[in-house]
Amino acid sequence: MSERPPVTLTIDGKSVTAAAGTNVLEAAKLVGIRVPNFCYHADLSWEGSCRMCLVGIEGRPKLVPSCCEEVREGMVVHFGRPDAEEARRRQLEFLLVNHPLDCPICDQAGECKLQDYYMEHGGYDSRMPRGLKVHKRKVVDLGDRIMLDKERCVLCSRCVRFCREVSGSHALQFFTRGVTTEIGTENNQPITGDDYIGNVVDICPVGALTSKDFRFKQRVWFLKSAESVCTQCATGCNVRVDHKDGTIYRYVPRRNEAVNKSWMCDYGRDSYALLHEARVTMPRLRLDGGAWHDADWDEALTVVTVRLAEAKAADPASIAVIASARQSNETNWVAARFAREVLGTPHLDYRVDGSQAKTAEMQDKLLRRRDPHPNNAGCAALGLAPAAGMGDVEAILAACEAGKVKVLYVLGLELWTGRSDTDRVARALAKVPCVVVHAAHALPAVDGVAHVILADAEVHEQEGTFVNAQGRVQRFERVMPPAAMARPAAAVLADVAGRLDASLPAGDGSALFAALAAAHPSFAGLTWAGLGRFGAPLPQATPQTVGS
Amino acid sequence: MSTLDTPRGSTAADPSKFWGEAKDAAALEADPTVRVLRAEHGAAMLGVEDFRGDLSVTIRPDDLLLVAQTLKIHPELRYDILADIAGLDNLLLDRTPRFHSVYHFYSTTRKKRVRVHVPLDDAKPAVDSLTPLYKSANWAEREAYDLFGFDFVNHPDLRRILTHEEFVGHPLRKDYPPDRRHMLSRSYSAYPGLEAEHEGRHTLVGADGIERVYVNLGPSHPATHGTLRIQALLDGEIIVDSKTEIGYLHRCFEKMAETHTYTQVFPFTDRLNYISAFNNNVGFAMAVEKLMQVDVPPRAIWIRTLLMEFNRIMDHMICIGTNLVDMGALTNFWYFFNPRERIYELIESTCGARLTVSYGRVGGVAQDIPDGFAEHARRVANEMPEFIAYVDKLATRNVIFQQRTRGTGVVNRENAISWGWSGPNGRASGLDVDLRRDAPYGGYDGLEFAVPVRTDGDTFSRYMVRMQEMHESLRIIHQLLDRGVPAGPHITRDHRVALPEKNRVYGNIEALMNHFKLIMHGFSPPVGEVYSYTETPTGELGFYLVSDGSGKPYRLKVRAPSFYTFAANDEMLRGQMVSDFVAILGTLNIIAGELDR
């Protein structure tokens, strides 16, 4: 398809050049014409059942569905012609003949295509007498995630095609015929064994399929949106974060053709809830075997600075720093410079749980990868792995156990959550006189061994970049300010460096990324703006060690 | 399709045609303004557009002062009034550079308007001040400096005007969050030496070395009728210098409008000139109607015109009534508040509200008038002349009143034009402009009424103009009542903007969806910009409306007549008796809600 030369056609008098194999509907988007459609979806097969996208094409006696019409050289398309407009208006009227009066109680209201198209392309007065509607089953429980309302359905078959072509579960099907046609599962059984079924809620253009998790929690027009990346595996599916008043209500996959198309897995979809769980909201200290107490940042960082200065003066190699594949490139880069330039220790690693070896491995056929961290590839590109001959995480733990490590500085919680040998970690860390942890979430195992816990900002509370398994650098936006007193680790590291009379770059993720791209060959040539909403691949460069 | 998918701005290849509506190029070039500017400043012209009948020219920033001079003095153009300056932040529009300073010029002789866009640098938005040419630029540029951070080079007094001195940032920039708040710690004085006023200082040594008594009038002074503050330096009883400070009632109406749907903006417009709230409703509705090309049914136009004239009478009554109270003539106040009550009853019968009515809607009015409305209106109109006559007899030829008002607070015609005055104040200074006559909108075409103009420009003239205008408004009302209420709907049937009737909402899905979308999302005008203006009781109320195609105004700039009237205050007060201050202020009819927005 891609080998054929692009073709030039005319749509409403505007000339447009589109790749061969594109349909007229997509070509129209290039000149700013949004053709209404229910059944067409960019990542599903062409169906042509809803007839909302009818356009006139010169030389064709009848109107043609633009979603099923490939562009041809010299084609002359009329979208705004009165007969096409009238046909689309009448088609909408057909689709609404049996539609229930549900808007006030429908969770889709506000992001419903029937509503939008009525405003944009309908605008007619109803001719349907009251009481003649064909009714179907409402509130059909389709398992853990989906609620089906059969009479709201416009039979576009997007969900049916999704289950057939993408997830392969064939869970949703058409049943019966004519005016009683409906979608559903065999005997209305709950859907099981489809880890991507949440996507049918997103692609349903009306309120037929709604999310059990999200429905009735929030009206969509109150939500604010930010663009981010899912952090639950190395794929880095692009997501839209919908939030209001400091609470995230849902993730919605954001179309990125190069990464996740329009999809995301249910596991990632649910992970928004984890962001708010058991947050560490202020720094905490435990000094000389005493009890934990809350501290302010100045007190906590004074303790950290004193311990680091003492250990550095005695022997820089008695300090070990563990970076995190759940932190952004910017934070890890600052952490690496903190370890190597400010502290002068060679003991730096990020490979705490062996996940970096699985980055490329797929867990299923579609999107999920076995590596549960979003940024192992970024850490590798930053060259955070110790140089040959130096100790890795296992060596650091061994040194801890041998009592050689005086300060262990840890970003993130993977040392406790990612490893199976929790006893060994606890045993080794018990020997370290000062363990500093940047933690966004409280964890009893950390309380048992740490001495300073620094409240870390979660991913949605800062901006930055991850590198996914494909080597694609992707931005995530700051959705909301950090919870309570939490601070992004990069800013804290720069603060501590300042107290140690050294200097590290500070600023927002965008500023740090600019500094990183200027300083690090792996990221050379990339710019924050250039990454855009969909990211850009890493320039092909061999990972090198940062710092001196 | 969520609102996130709504395209913003135009993708047109020609950057000079941002709003995408091309008029016949030859006709556009033949326009005198375009022709003269091309001939005189060809190199400075970056683009010419005609959208919804508004001529808009984009000018290179370096040439603004010269272009403005040509616009002002060229015999074929003579744009003698700088009506308004609006900042515009293009951050969320598909357009560079980020900032535009937008000027609206008006020619009182040719009755023509032109809009000038000046693109400004993203990092350091700066452009020459127009204060050497137009006095109205003084406050207008201070406002753009305050709300957008534009630097106007050679402005004599560039400091914040609507927000507090301790405000951080520029609130109308698109990256300024609407809910950000600031801690404000203390009060400041425009006279640097007077900041310690709370320590009991009452005098100030001026630049000439003379120590003068300092009087602080307002912000809570009974005669300011609103929160205004004038700091005056006195030589005996003569005001030698003053500093007018406003912003005490600033709500950032324009920022609020950007976060609300078009219909939700109506209650905010009520609170501009709240003495005649309905006129603001109509002014705003007309801007949206111009942008969306909505036809308003004759019945709605009739209702609007009738109520606007009643509101004008009421507004003038309050102005004159309170003005006379301030001069000690309390009886007149009662004579004018009594008929005002009758008008309120009439307004109440239409929408249930009295002061802040929110009765206007895009495409018409919110509800139909009740049965017997015309008779009710006729009754009220017939009561008015008696009360006007009472005040006329008590005040107009009263010696004390004449002595206090004749020759005080004089603004001559030249200054009135330069300050951008309009409405009754402008007409009292010989500025023969009335938009109802000069640019007939709504129902004013075909109505017979005179436009009273006086030339003295003093407090007495302003009083007289208002007294005469009330009679003219009554003439208009009687003509409308004689014609009878037109049949038909009170609001357009256009599904884009008007709510369907409730019985249809409950009866069919189309009307339900229509209602739901209009209430929850509002309507989305096309991408574009318009300037729409009406003659309110205080003068030319203009709405400069920019739409990015979404359900909320991208930018809504109010050209508040009180703002431009009051800008002349310090100049007017110089050399006046301090006791005349209240009489002068009262006659300007400054409404703080409109002044500060």
C-alpha cells in the first residue's frame, strides 16, 4: 500500500494530497473537514454500516460512504453539498428513531457522538410520535468492567470488530435481526479472559457500553485532561489523564500509531487508582534507633546532607546510589550526576529487580511487556549501569551486608516491591547506618530499614520523559501539583547538591530535558517541543557513562 | 467527539487571512482605509481582512505610531476616536507571534470603524504608546499592561490599573490559571510619599517644595456611589492635582467569560452597568449574533428595544437623582426613584428579576412577555413625564444648582474626542454621536427621535442632555407601542443557540439532546472575531469577541464607556473646587461595575 504514490484529490474545492490507500474520510481531515461517523475507526477494519459519512463524489450516481472509499487521483468530493448534508441529517434521524431519552442519566452524555452530531449536522425537529420506540434490555452486566445498555446502541459494530480483530476474544457479537438487532454476549454471559475489553468503552460512540469503574463517578464536562504515558510496563502506552480537583478519575488511551494505536490494556487502565494510594505526603525521619517522626524538608535534608558529607569525607565509595526505572530520564540523569560528580561514588545502579533484561519480551500478543517499569530503556540509554568491573546492585547489597556501605541513597521502591528475596534485602540494609529513600507511597518493609524517607512526587505530579521498549522518548505532562509537601526527586537532589557546595541542574522537566539533551549523547538533537505529543525515537548512539 | 478534538484556529496557508473568510479582494482594496494605508504605509501592512463586515488591518509594530497618525489626520480617514485597546494572547490559537495588541478606531465624522492588529514579540511584547495622539490610550494601555504585560514605550504613567500593586503576573494571559489567588498585604498610593497615610500624614510636599493638604476621597465615600478612590492635593479649596485609582470592583469579568459558556456570560454582563443591566445583555447577545449570523425574530427585537429605552430612562433618573442628592437636593431623588419602581415592576413582569435581569439571550430574550405587557408598558410610560417635570421645575432653573453646575467640570469637544468619550457625556461636549442613529441596530431603524447635543461640556450640559434624552426615549417607546407587539417567537428557532421548548425536551430525543448540549456545553460559534457596539445610557458599550470555535469565548473584551469617561477625571478636576468634585463625579455617571469589570 505504501509503495503506491500519493494521490491528489479535491474535497469541497480544497486540493489535498493523501497517501494511496487512505479513505476519503481521513483525507478530509487533512483539510480540516471532520466527517461525522460512528462505525469507522482508524484502527479497525472498514465497515460502512452507519452511513453517517455519506459524501457526494463526481461521476458516482449515488452518495458514497467516505470511510469505505479509497482516495483516487483526481477524485472530486463534495462534503458540504446540500444533498449530502440532508442525507446525513436523515441518517441521524433514522439512528435516533428508537434511541431512549436517557441523556440525563447516561454516563456517555457529554462525550456522545449522537449529541455532538445532532448539534453539528442535525438541528431538525423530531417527527417521531411518543410511545412508538422499540425497547431492548438495559443494564446488562457484562462482568467486572462493562455495563451494556442495548437500546442505546447504534449497531456500529466497533466493539464487535475490536473483539474479533484486536483482542481476539470474539466476546461481543450481533444477535437477532431487523429492528430487534442487538449486540451482546452469548446468553448475556459476563466477559472473561479478555485483558483489553476496557477499550470497547472508549470506542463505543454512544452510551451503550459504559465503564463500571468510571460510570456515575464524574460528569465528563467537569473533567480536565492532561496527556501522559502509562507507567505499568515498558510499552509506554500514550494516555489521556482525566482529573478534577486533585483526583484522577480515569485513563483513556491516546492514539499513537507508533506505540499503542488506540488501545491500552485493562491492567494499565486500572493503574490510575494506584497513584493516589498510601501517599507519603511529607518527609519522615528516624534518628539513632528512635521512632519515626514527620519532619520538614529543611530538617530532613540537613540530616541527609550531614550523613552524606561525613561518609564522603571518610570514603566516597562508602556511599551507594540506586536509581529507578520508574523515574524519568531527567531525574535519573540528575541522580547519576549526583552520585558520580557530587558524591564521587562509583556505586550506582538501577537494575534492582532484573526487569531490564525483560524489556523487549511481550507478556501478551498485543501491548503488555514483561518489564513492569516504564523507563528501563531510558536508564540504559543514560548509561546508569556501572562500568565493567564495578559492582552492580548485588554487589552493593553484598557490601551493605558486609558493613561497608555507610549511606545508601535509593530512588523508588523497586528494591522492596520488585524482588523476591525480601529477606536478603532486609538483612543487608539492616547493616547500613543511613538509608535514604525517595518514596511516593508508604511501604512497611521500607519503614523497617530506612532512616530518612523523602516524600516523592508521583509521575502525574511532575513532567518529564520516559524511553519505552522501542527506544522512543515520550513526554508526560504534569497533571496536578504534588500531594501535600511531596517534591520531585530531581529538585531534591539539586537541593542536596547545593547544600554540599555542588551544583546540579534544576527546573521543570522541560528545562531538565533541554539540559540533558545538550549534555548527553544518547539524547543529542532531541528537544522538548520536538518530542511533541507522540514522542520521538532515541538517536542511534551508544550508551555512555554520564558525568566524569 | 470531545471538545478536546475541536480544532483551534485556522490552518489556512495565508497567515494574513486568519479568520478564513475572504471578501472580494478588489472591493477590499478599494476601501478608502485600505487604499490610503497601502499608499502611505504599504510596507507596514501585514494583512487586511473583512470578517462579518469588520475591517481589520494588521500592522508591523514599528510603524504603529505613524499608521495611527495617518488614521487620525488623513482627510479621507479621520479616525478621531481611539475607541478601545484589547490585548490578545494567541497561545491556544494556531497563530504566531503570541501576542496581539488590538486597536479599535472610530471616525465621528465618517461613522466608520477600523480594527488594527499589531503582532508583538513573544518574550518582550512592546509597542509605541499612542498617548501622544489619543488621550484615551492612557488608561487603555495601562489596562493592557496590567492584564497582558504589554510594554507601551513612552507611556507617561505605565502601572497597574485594575489589579493590585502586589498582584503577580498578568491575568488575561492564557497560561495564567483562572483560579490563582494572591495575598495582598497593604494599600498603596499613587503619590509615593503618601504610602504612610495610616501613620497620620495629611500633607504632602510637592515637587515645587510647597506643602499641600492631601484629601483621600473614597473608596468608601458616600458620594462616589461605588468604590472609586481619588487622592487630591489641595491649595485652599482648589484641587491642584489628583490621582484617580480604580479597580476596587474588578472581578476580571473577561477572564471569567473565558471559562464559561456564552449563555453563562449573561449574568456577568448584568453586573457591568447594573443600573441598566438589560442593555448590557443585548450588547453581548448582539456580538454573538453578529459572529454566528443569527437572525433575531421581530418580536424579540421589539421587546429588546422597548426595554432598553425604559432602562435608559431609569439609568438617567438614577444619575440625575443621585447627583442632585449629592448637591443637597434630596426631594428630586424621591421623585426619580418612584417612577423607577414602576419600570422595575414592568421588567419584573417579563423575567422575575429587577436589577440583574439576565433576560437577554443569543437570538432573542429568555422568555416571552406576559399577557397585557403592552398596556402595562403604556401605563408606565404615561407616568414618566410628570416625574421628569417635577425635577425639571425643582432643579433646572434653580440658582444654587446653576451656580454649582454651570462652568464646572468642563470638557471641550476636542478633549472629549481625544478621551474617547461617548454617550450623554460626549453629546454634552458637542460630540454629535449616537449609535442608535448613526449605526442603527436592532429596532432603531425607522424610529423617530432627536439626539440632544449641547456644546458647553460642563456639569449642567450633561444634566440637560440626560433630561432631554428621557423625553426622546419616551417618544421611542410610544412609537413602538403604537406599532404593536409583532407576532411570532420571542427567540430564534435556530437549534444552534436556542433551547427547545420543555414539552419537546421531555418528548423526543432530538430536543433532549439539543437541550442537554446547549446547557452543558453551550454553543460553538465559528472561529472568528467581531466588534459589536450599542448605545447604552453611559455611552458606547463595545464587545470585542474572539472565538476559537469552542463552546467558550476565547477572548471577550468589554469596551466600557465609564472607563474612558473616567480616564479624564484627573484632568477635569484640576483647578476645580473640592466641593464641586461630587457634582462633577455624579454627572459623569460612573458605574463601578462597568468601570472595573
